[in-house]
Amino acid sequence: MSREMTAAATETETRTDNRTDNGTKTATLTWPRTGAGTGITGAGRHGRRVVVAALLAPALLATAAPAATAREARTGGVQHQLDVLVERDGAPGALAYVNGRTYTAGTAQAGTGRPAVDTDARFRLAGDTKAFTAAAVMGLVADGKVRLDSPARRYVPQLGENPVTVRELLKQRSGLPEYTGLIDWSGGPYTDEDRLALALAADQDFEPGADWAYSNTNYLVLGLLIDNTSGENHRDHIERTVLGPLGLKDTYWPARGEPTPHGLSGPSGGLVSTQSDLNAFWEGLFDGRLLPGWAVRQMTNDTTDVGGRDVYPRGSRYGYGVASIPLSGLRGTVDAALRSGRKGVSQ
């Protein structure tokens, strides 16, 4: 497997339109989407590791204010990029872990003046959790327990007659509306079945497979799929099949019933982790220690063009809980290279 040019990172849910410099030389950055934050994680050609995360106070959510432009990356270095996240893009704090060294900017909590957290700090992964969930689902596919093109209702009867397939859920092409906008947050507590029922009672955004739209409901359904096909709760299953094999001892699920920012919980956005554990997850996923090579390639190559939509820059593609964007000029600054190939992992 080539170690030329692919990195992984978290992406933003802010609505800032900050396009990546699209020069002639491009690398591929494979990134999962967070609830609100940006990060870069990967391993360089010479073994250097890098993870960048901006932190949204007060919840230490793994955030993604827009990343610095390629031109800034070429001229300013890692510390400059973090300063840009705080000073220009409005993140309360940011940190980077590069080859064993920690860089910080801003504060750990807005308005407190507390220093930004260090490498051992835990933060909510929010939407980064989706990559863990997708990996667990692909493990079930590899084991023959789930078929990508089967109707998801085969595994999740709560879907009723909805024809959406497992693949469409993974790729955010189901048309299921976002459940977080349907919940009365003064009520509750809500189970995953309650959240799904609210989404199913609302109008579909589009027919399954007809379009693309990011929705936490998709990964909520995939959590129920794991529950029903693995013989164990999705939390336990992800701990056993993803966290355990990679030794991610600082990554965990919050206690049940614990309030979560923006309503993101469970398989859509519930995990808490550290930058070193998140880095180890990406390495383990792309190195093939969790899944067969074909399953990783499926996650990163079976993609939808999402460039210019939502928060995605031109040239972006969305796969199974991860996405890719073309980069220019960033390699020399953060050395965030893992693999070759514009659309993800290749062999």
C-alpha cells in the first residue's frame, strides 16, 4: 500500500464559505464530518503524525472552524494555522498534535481565559463518531451479516415501508430529514427509536438515492442496524470491534442520559476521545487493521460529488462517514500524507 498522499481530518458544520485553493497539484484529504469543528489527522511519509482540532466551548466538542487556506499553510506553519482558526474563524481554542509535539491557540472555554487543552484532553467527537459507526457497519458487511444494497428495513423494522438501502444511509443519500430539528428539547428523554419516529413522520427531503444531504438521522438508523444484527448494543459493539482492537483506551461513550451539545448522541455523534486516540483510529482504519482492504476502499471510493454543497469546497466527495477534498500546498506544512489516490485509500 503506497504512502504517498492521503490524510484524514474533521470537517466543519459552520456555514462559512471558505474554499480551498484548487491549484494544479492536489493531494487528497479524507475527513469525517464533525458536529461543528475542524481537524487534520494523518501520518506523513516519514512517520510524522498530525491532528488538528478546534474546540467549541463550553462542551469541548471536536469542532471544525474552517481550515486555513493553502496559501496560509505554505507561509505560516502549524502554529499560524491554529492562530487563524481562533483569530479569523472564531474558534474559542484550537490544538494540534504533530509528531509528538502539541501546538495550542486560544482558550479551552470561551470567556474564561483558561489555556487551551493539551494532548491528554478529552473532547466530544460529535460527527467524527460517524466514521467509527461506518467502520462497524462495514465489519458486519465483511462478516456477511449485512448487505449494502439490501433495504435497511430488513435490519431495522422501525423503518416500516421506507425503501432506503444500507448503502444510501452510509452515503447520506437516504432523504431522511434531520431529527435534531424536529425534537422538542424541553421534553424527553428521547430514545433512538423516538428520534427515528419523528424523522419518519416528517416529509422526506427527497426519494432515497435521488440526491445527497447530510443528516444525523442516517447514522442513528445505522446504530439501530448494529443493535439488531450484531446481538449487542451499538455502543458495546463499537467498543469491541473498533476501540478495543486499536487500543483506544481514552475513547468512550458518555453515560446514558448525559446531555450532549446540539443533541448529537449515540452513533451519530456521541463518542468522546483525545487527539492521540483519534489519530490512532485513522491510522488503524486506513492501515487495514479494522477491515479488509476492499471494505476500506468501498468507504473511501464509493463517493458522491458534494463540492459546493453544504460546507464542502469544490472537488469534495462524500463516502461512508468520511469525505475527501483536493488540497494544494498543504503537504509541506503539516506533512499530512498517508496514501496515494485522489479519492482515498488505494493499493
